[in-house]
Amino acid sequence: MSDNPYQNSKGLAYPLTKMNFLVTVAGVEGVAAFSQVTGIEASVDVIEFRQGNANSLAPVKIPGLVKHGNVTLRFGYTMESAFKTWIQECVSETRGEIPRNDVTIELIDINGGAPQQIAEKVSGPRTWLLTNAWVTKYTAPELDAKTSDVAIESVELAYEELIIPN
């Protein structure tokens, strides 16, 4: 039996759960609390090329541009937040330059037990970094007087580069 809380009795490491994570936006004070993050992805275009005098009739495939999908963040409606000010600056009809910020998303390892305190900063090797991100879409919460669900807002972020954890 292993004494390491991150391993089972056979010495295999437990996978990380996806229920605890922290999102921070560089240049935006405070920590925004999110209930869901989706869409972290990168893909490489495939370029097919064949020279007219090639021996093969099949084209050669070479890597093209790297593209990133938009990331969606969902969060409970709050009254005051520097994060919401950033959203407003990005989607306002009367704006100047769109404020671009780096966004970090950290998966928090709780294999050693439940968190004892609220995470307030990002640290560790399980962090995705979205560089030069900005809000491209805001969705207000659905309002329904017949339910007692939490009012959930969402924002969609576009970004230029994805740095993935190793």
C-alpha cells in the first residue's frame, strides 16, 4: 500500500478531477469565481501539396496555421466585479482600444483531500495560459420566475496563443 495520497494501492497515479479550478485575468483585480470553462483547444490546418513531377499520386501533407477556438467561461451573476468591468470595456458599443489580457486557468489538485481554503492565486504545472485574450461575446443569465436556479452569465474569449501545461 502506498503512503502517497496521489497514488492507489497499485502505485498508479490518480487522474485529476475537473471540479476545482481557478481562472485569473492579468490586470484585473480580484478573483472571479467560475462554474464552468469549455473550449480550450488548438488545431493545425493541414496543407496538401503535390508537385507535378512527383512519383506518388498522393499529396504530401504539411502543417499550416495554428488556430484556437474560443473559450467560454460561465459564472454566477454578481453585483460588483472588476472582471465585469473588463467585459463591459470589451463589448461596449462606445469603446476605444479593446483591452487584451492574459488569462490563466489552473486545474487544482485535490487528490490529497478537500481544499482547506479558497484559492486566490495561480501556481503549479497544471495551468493553461491564453495570451492576449479579450471578450468577444457576453450572454446574460436566463430569467425564469418558476425556478430557483442560480443566475448564470457567460462570456466567450478569443485569444492569440495557447500555452498548455506539460
